[in-house]
Amino acid sequence: MDLERRKRRRFVIVGLAAIALLAALGVAAAVATGKSVGAAPDGDAGLGPAGASGSAGAGAAPSGSVSARATTSGACARPAGPAPVVKVTDVNVGVAVTGYGHENDTDPLPMAVAAAPGGGSWLAWLGTNGKVYLGRLDCDDHLAGTPSSFEGTDLQDVQADANGGVLLLTRKGTCHDGPLCGGSSSPCNTMYMVRFDNAGRQVWQRQVTNLTSSLGGYDNGARFVWWYQHHGRLATDGSNYAAYFGVAITVQNGACVDIHEGDRMQVVDAGGGLVAGHRDAFEVGCSHSWGTRIVWDPRTGHFVMACATDNSCRVAQPHPYRTIATGTCDGTLFGGDLVLAKGSGYWTAWSQGGQARLEHFGSGASDATVRTGAATSHPHLVAYGAGRMLLAWEAGGAMAAQAYDSGTGKAVGERFTIGVRDHNYQAFKAYADGSAAYPAAGANGTSIRVARVMPMS
């Protein structure tokens, strides 16, 4: 087993963050609060429950492309204002939701949200009973209908399209007996995409790791989910879905096996089949890897990715390695999120020494750096209407945020407060009307708060 990797990751996941106090922000945002009450074989694509229907993938809204358009038209038509306005809605989901825990990069992710083309959302959360739940939210972020559930030990992400969407989640797998060259054993799990229709019913499932009945996690060549960092994200090109996530890598070492950690990207088509030989997919990219982020770029026709890695201690593009920004492996190097820049290229947020930066890059190294002044180890970045992006971070018991121009990187307006509790590894999602939403811990163990930053005019 990769003992040096275990030491490094223990050090990295602690992360020393200098948290800015809310009182120091000096800026307030208008906050509105609403409440609602609501109640196949491994690797094979297969139909879900009897009666499941829906065209898989057709009419999907490509992820990442929302940064190019900002409108308040459509089913929700949320109003735009001269400055960000935050609306927080407490959603009673009716079942116990996994708590934040220590927020380490090996801990389960409690919840995720996805923008639906009609303006509503899909809200996913990890229960405390070995299930991942999925519910639909209306334009006011209220739960509509009865949530559905899926087998899953960990939730990673959710993305949506006109016919439903896709969950990325972790399920139990088999280790076999190795034996390990050192260290202690841990459960060996798998990563799955699960396609659902507009009724929240499973249409197909596809494993994107490679375990089978004959290949366990402790067998040479296995690519699986171990205790190592394994968080992942989804993106779509409008038909295919791509999953980019941390993965365990099993390598024979004499009579025993070592297990390393890297990342993996796989593409699945509209019917649930792996896209063999996809030009952006790979078996292993960055190593060792954390903070795996992905976006679809319709301008270039590529899925674009960024990772944080202790390979030369940097934020990088994988497969092949291209350095975006050089850091230091001192336990404070963390990747944030990735969005399309206005015009060309990309912006990524990352942190070193508890200070967040924005980097603009194309196919190689950063050509512009913005030192944001945000004191955080875990910045969040999301497209925010036409030509803007939103940086958010933990600030005391809430979050602070700042809008930026996605072309120049210049700040737009003032910092403001988002009145929900932050999580190190959960994500904001962008909406076609120019708003952005974030799922957070609710008022109690069976609720989730949805914080929506309304569109700017």
C-alpha cells in the first residue's frame, strides 16, 4: 500500500484555513427566507424499476455553457437586480440527511443540486440508511412530489437535462484478499452513473470504475473507490455524460499489492454505454489527485478538467499533465472549481496557505492571477449569468461571496453574505436565468437549506 501517500493525504485533508469573520465583511445582502414541507449487474446498462421511461440524454443542456447566456425568461423567470440578492429556503425532505462530519476529502458528501432546463432543480442527498435520495424542486425551491431513492454509500454529484438527469454515486464492491503489501484493509467500493427520468425513476446504471465478480479491489489492475480521496463531478456535452473522480489504483508488487491514488475520467453515452476511446477520457490522469473538477466547453468540443496534485505540487490539467499554477505541498494546497471564461479559456479557483486565488488559463499555464483576499482553504466558483462568475467561501457560521467579471477577472460590486453553513467540498450550480444555487445543512436533521443567489441585471 502507498504508505507515503497515506501520510501526505492525512496532512493535506486537515487544511489550515484562516476564516474571515462576518463582521469584517462590511457589506450586507438582502436575504429572503422561505420554507417548504414535503415529504443491473456490475458494469452493465440496465432498465430500472418496471414502468421506468424517458429518453436517456436527448435534449440535454450542456454543462458549462450557461455562462454564455443570462436570461430571466422561461418557467421560473427569476427577477434580476443591480446587486446580488440571496434567498434561503429550508426544505423538509422527510428523511434523515447525512451530516457534514469533519468535511475531510475522504468523508461522504451530504448533498448536491442540479439546474433543470425548465428553471427548477433536482436536489440529491445522502441518507443515513445506505441510500441516496432525489427530489424535484420547483421555481421557489420547494419540494414537488415524493422523492425517490437509490442504492448508494456516498453521493458525488447530480446533473440534469430535459429528460431527467444523472447521479454520480458510490456503491459497495469487493476487495478479494490481495494481500496488501502493508497497512490495513478498508472497504472496496465502485463508482456508478445512474440515469433517472423526469419522474425520478432509474433508467440505466453504469459502473465507471472497473470491478467485476472476478476483479476485486485488491487484484492487480483494479480501479476502484477506497478510503483514499474519491470525490467526483459530472459534466455533459448535451448527450454524453462525463465523470471525473479520485480513484484507487492497484499495482502488483511481488507477492502483494500496493494501492496508490490518482484520478479517472470516463464518458457514458445516452444509452448507458461507456464511450470507448473518447478523446478526453483516461484510465488514470493526475497522481496523487484531489479537487477533481470538470466542465464541458462547447467552443472547443472538449471536456476540460483540473486537479490539485502532489506531482510537482501544483494545480494542473490531466492527461497529459499541463501546469496551471505552481503550489507547495505543505498541506494547504487545495483546488476549487472550474468555469468557462468569457471569450476563451477558463477560470479556476484554488487556495494555498489559506488564501484563495483565481487563475485564467487556456491549454497551458495560467496567464492571469487574481489574488482575491478571501481567507479560505476551500473556495467555490460558479458561472453567474452572462460574463460573470461567483466566488464563495466559508466566513464564520455562514458564507461570504464576491462576483467577478469572467473576462477580466475584476471584482463586480461588493462582497456579500450567504446565510447558510459552508461545506468544503459541495458545489454551487449555475442556472440559465443567471442565478446560482447551493445546498447546505438545514434547520434540523431532516431538512436541507437551498441558498439561491438571484440574477444580477
